[in-house]
Amino acid sequence: MKNFKIKTTSAKSVEIKILTDELHNDLELIYGKGTIEEFAEENKQMLIFYVAYDESENGVACGALKLFDDNTAEIKRMYVKPEYRGRGLSKLILSELEDKARELNYNRLVLETGLKQPEAMNLYSKFGYKPLKCFGRHADDPDSRCFEKMIN
């Protein structure tokens, strides 16, 4: 098992561009061409990005926090490169995001994932996230599944 380092990085970093482009492509394959919004502009709105790096300093996983409301942050851009899945990286990233949200004095986390991503829904359930009525542009999407967790 390789040792991974989790670090913060800029939304403008090469690693974030590569990882979020791969995430976008994966979601397009799962949900159908043209249904997934572009990430570049929204990435600029993130409060923080975490990237997991392998021993060769390659970015292999990411996750972000975005302001949702005064008391709530939204988990965004959770992604692990396929060849690194099953090694606990999503758990490491999610733990870092939860810790950072607490540090920033948020009381609640929300997120959206999809019906066709059972691994993601399982991860969030194991971390104590509860189903939530979908919000925003996800409200009327039959494939969307939203979750929340109180953290303070």
C-alpha cells in the first residue's frame, strides 16, 4: 500500500483541472452525454480543495467544500482515480473536509450524488449522512440523491 498525502490546493491547479475533468467525464458516461454541468466556473467558488497525492506526487483523488448558507457547507468534487479506488482515499478526503467544515464553524454539511453511484451513497451513509430532499438544480432530477449531516 502506498502512502498518500492530503494537501490543500488551488482551484486553478493542474491537479484540480485534471481530476475534475476526469470526474466530469466519468459522470457523463454514467448519466448520459450533455447532462453534467461544466465544473471550471463553479470550481472557482470552492472554499477549499483537498487533493490526495501518491508517493510520486501525482494527484489521485480530490474533494472540495463550497458555501451553501451561513451554517452549511456543501461537499463537492469527490473523486478518486479508478486505479486508486478501494484504498480508503474517499474516506480520507471526506474526513478532511468534515474537519475543515468544523474548523470554519459550519454546523451542517450537505451533498448531492446520484442514484447510479451506489458506492458514493454507501460511503456517505457509513459516515452518518442522512437522506435530504434534493435542493437547487437537483430538486427535480430523478437520478439525484441528496444527503446531510449535522457536524457541530
